[in-house]
Amino acid sequence: MRERYLHQILFEEIGEEGQERISRGNVCIAGCGALGSMSAMVLVRAGAGKVRIIDRDFVEMKNLHRQILYDEADASNIMPKAIVAAEKLRKINSSVQIEGIVADLNHLTAEELLGGCDVIVDGSDNFETRFLINECAVKHSIPWIYGAARGSYGITFNIIPGEGPCLRCIFESAPQQGSYEACDTSGIIPSVPYIVASIQCVEVLKILSGRKQKLNSFISAIDVWKGVSNQMRLGSKRADCPVCVLHEFKMLEQCEFSSGIGRCGRNVVQIQPLKQRARIDLESLRKKSEGALDIVYNGFLLRIKLAEHEITVFPDGRAFVKGTEDADLARSLYERYVGG
């Protein structure tokens, strides 16, 4: 096994001891899109002991130009990203314990899904999820590595609870929906998330190998189109920060962002049952609707095709309603075709 990681061991800052520590490390990757899939691949190849991949979504053709673990067959078969990622990564390194979980990170699931790990890698694509990760990380003293990529621009920085500012110190509140660009509107150059994820993974390896004193204390930003990069020092904790100073965890306590309905990109609404572990028997739903509806079922999710909309339902009761940004209409279609 030493031969497998020889060139990593030969890097003096890691060495034999660092590699041994890495092999006992436990990493949680929150989101397995462009950032998350790249991070997962790097960390599995680096020999992290356990890697848990959490993602709520399925593979689509539009993902393939930048999400490195997926292929055309995964998109055609509407496969959940977490399942595909775990299966492919096991073939890359069978010595790593890899867990793929198809779930939405929300106030009901976050502490269970993120708890018990040594470090969290941010592979999410929205501030609501990042604020939730931040609360969970601060509450349980788990380091996490922020990452974002849009257009030709990427940014990453470390959040180490108890040692520096948290996300709410840096961003007092989430930007209003639509006030910041997303991949669905601004596009993205595929090399950007690879660079950001690579930097994130270096910081993860510093933590896992016992080299926390080497962690960056600045924000790293790049623009690959302009060919520029810069670093900005992270400030101190904000004296009135509600999370890391006052220890108010409003998102985890369902005081904020708790409607169960949210937008997921352009023209897609997610319906999230507010009751924990609300399971749906997709096989029974398929049989009940067979002949009356145009349905695709692959064992992991069920898709109902309507004239102007598409409802993709997961076993945990979640659903993506495609073809609208109207939350009331999405909820109505969900209740009509899936159940209340």
C-alpha cells in the first residue's frame, strides 16, 4: 500500500506519518457537482480513510462538461450523483470507505449527515446550504472549506471554528435570490471548479495529516479568463456574529429558511417534506400510476412526465418540479401526482 502513495509520502510536508494520519481521516463532501466530484476524486486517490458524499440531485447531460465523475450513460439513466460517484470511486481506490447518500441537506438532516467527520468540503451551490453547513460546523467544532465557482471566477477559504471567523462573520446574510449569478445563468468554464477544488483538497490534506498550522488564513480568488489571482486576509470574528459568538443556530432550529420549498436553478422548484424521514414507496407509486401517466423509474428515483412539467421524486419524499418557478404551482402538482 505504501507504493500507492509513494509520491505523496515523498512530499516532505506529508511524509510517512502524515500519510498514516490521512488514512485514518474522515471527510464529508456536501454536494457532488463540479466542486464536489473533483474533491471526492482527489481525496479518494490521496487515500483518505472515509469519504461520505452527500448530494440531492441526479446526473443531467448539462452537467457533463464540468462534473468529472459522470458520463453520458449516467445522464441517460437519470442516476443520482451520490450513487454514481460512490460506485466509480470504489473502483479507483477500494481501500477507502466510501458512502454515497442521496439526501437534501436541511435543518432535519444536517447534523446527522455532517456529524462525526474531521472536515467538511463545501461542494454546494447556494448560500442557504452553506449557512446551514456553517452552523453545523460551528456547533460541533468541525473545520470546513468553503468553495464557489461561477463563470471564469472561483473562490475558496477555510473556516476553523474557535480559531477564526465563520461564514456569518464574512457574509452577514445570504444574498437575495437572483441577486447573484448562478451557473444556469452565467455559465462556467470547466477548469474553474477543478482549480478551486484542488485548493480545497490541499487544505483538507493539511488538516488530515496533522499540519493545521500550515492552513491558509486568507481568501483565495482566481479568474482564469483574465489570468489573475489574488489573496485577501480573513478578518477577525465579528463581535456580534449570531453563530460563532452568540451561538444562535437558527437554521438548525428551523427558525430560518424552513418553508420546505426552494428554487434549484432555472425553472426548477424543490419540494422538501417538513417531516423527517418521510419515505415514499416509489415502486407502489409507479404501479398505481402505470398506464395513466408517462413514468420513468430506475430504482433510485421516479420521474413523472407531464405536458408542460416534469416531477422527479426521491424515496425520501423530495421532488424536483421542472418547468416552473411558481412555488404554489409546484406544491399543487406534487400533491396531485405524488401525494400530500
